Amino acid sequence: MEPKRIREGYLVKRGSVFNTWKPMWVVLLEDGIEFYKKKSDNSPKGMIPLKGSTLTSPCQDFGKRMFVFKITTTKQQDHFFQAAFLEERDAWVRDIKKAIKCIEGGQKFARKSTRRSIRLPETVDLGALYLSMKDTEKGIKELNLEKDKKIFNHCFTGNCVIDWLVSNKSVRNRQEGLMIASSLLNEGYLQPAGELSKNAVDGTAENPFLDNPDAFYYFPDSGFFCEENSSDEDVILKEEFRGVIIKQGCLLKQGEDPLGAIHLRGCVVTSVESNPDGRKSEEENLFEIITADEVHYFLQAATSKERTEWIKAIQVASRTGNNHIAH
């Protein structure tokens, strides 16, 4: 039987021979990680066995590269991957750690509670329920929520999920709603955001899902990101990306090549730490775009928040077709 695919997506990987960083389509399986040059490739460029491997995160071996994690195999081979933002890295790290733990314990990887079995009625279709929750008119409203001097974009609270389940008659009471919400969380239809909800998933609370206004969650493909508090109220425009301007502003670009366009289809974008020792410099808030043709562009935003917004907008644009940055 073919190994189960747990997670997949583009990450930037450091080469083992020439030490260059290139975007790879990465697939996490139950027993290893495959990486492909392109998503459409049939054969992987390489495979990393997870049995006996260790994971290091955050990995600070590369001062200017943010959100890097390292996998060290039993043969002491190091493999470095870079995510685009913190939550993406944490999601990969959480699933890889769980996969390694399952291998060690001789268990199958499953997004289920380790504390107790959650038995759902056969009539409950979690996939259909997830689509209803995401309905733009009747579903759960995604908000920008503030907590501990951080802003959580495109997310919602735990009690809002239970409220929605009860009001839509998906469950009979809040206790049953908690069971359904826990199953949605364990199956990956919901993701935790913030320390409170993450701690519950990791086992420091009685239930993996919290019916709590301070516990934040998000849909995995919603465009969620977290940022430090800022007075700048500029936001990413959620548009259908069909030739319209989805984000515009002033960026500084490295290099002397003439004005033109950066084609975003299939690109990978990541943050770059300009000064690892934390001192202020003239190169704050850098980010890197690696195109499908493996051309590297370094751009600079005015603020950390603006950099995050550009990264999120470019990520969406890279998946939607013929989009580019005109400069």
C-alpha cells in the first residue's frame, strides 16, 4: 500500500552538494519526506527517511534565513528546509515530529486525540461540514483578532466554532459540539493559532479543542498569518486574482537590472533576516522571491507588517495563474 501523504507544499531546500537554496515541492509521508523539483514531477529528486531522524527547530545555522528547520538522519546527514512564515514552519515541524514519534512507537500516523477515542456518528461527514463552515455567507466569519500584542489574521475563536455548530443544528449541545470540533481539529480541517490552542493540541489541556473566546483557530487554506501589533491599518485585499491589482506600494529592489516584471506563477517567497545579531541596519524587512526558473530577487518593505502582507499576497498569486510584480 502506498504511504499516506500527511502534508505537502513548496519549501525552500538547501542543496547537499552546492549549498544553494532552491524551491522544492515537499511531501511528508508516514515514513519519510520526498522532495520534487516541481509539483507536477512523477519521480522525487530525493527521499529523507524519518526512522531514527531528529528534528531541530528553530534552526539558526544560517543567520539571514528565517523559519528554517533541520532534519538529521541516522547517517548524520543534515537536510535544511525554509518555510515562508512562522505558522507554516510550525505546522510542518508539528507533523514531522508526530510522524517520527509514530515510527518509534510502531503506530500509524493519525490526526486523532491520544487521550481518548472520539467516536463520531456514521451520519457525520466532516468534509461536508468543513465546506459549510467555510461558506462565505453562512459559514464562520474570519476575523483579525488581537492577543498578547499580536494580531491574528483570518482566524476565529473556539467558542465561535461551537456557537456556529449549535446554531446550525449540526450538534444538539455544546458538549457534542466540542467532540465534533475536536475531530475537525484532529483531521486537519482546523488549525490552532496562539499558545492557548496550541498547548491544548499538544496535550497540556483536557481537550484538544477549546470552547473558549481566547483560543484562536483558522482554516488551513485561509491565508492566516500572525504579526506583531502595528498602527498601520493597511490590509491585503482579498480579490479574485484575475489581472486586477491585488497589492501595490513602494519596495526597494536589489540589483541593477532594468524595470520590468517578476513572474510569480510557481514561485516561492521567504523572509530574509538582514541582521542576525538584532542590530538595526538599512536592510530591514527583506524578503526573497525565487521564480520557477530559479531566479532570485531580493525586495525590501518599509515595515515588518508590510513584508508579511507582501509575502501572503505573493503566495496566493503564485497559485492562481499568470500574475506578476511590475517594477
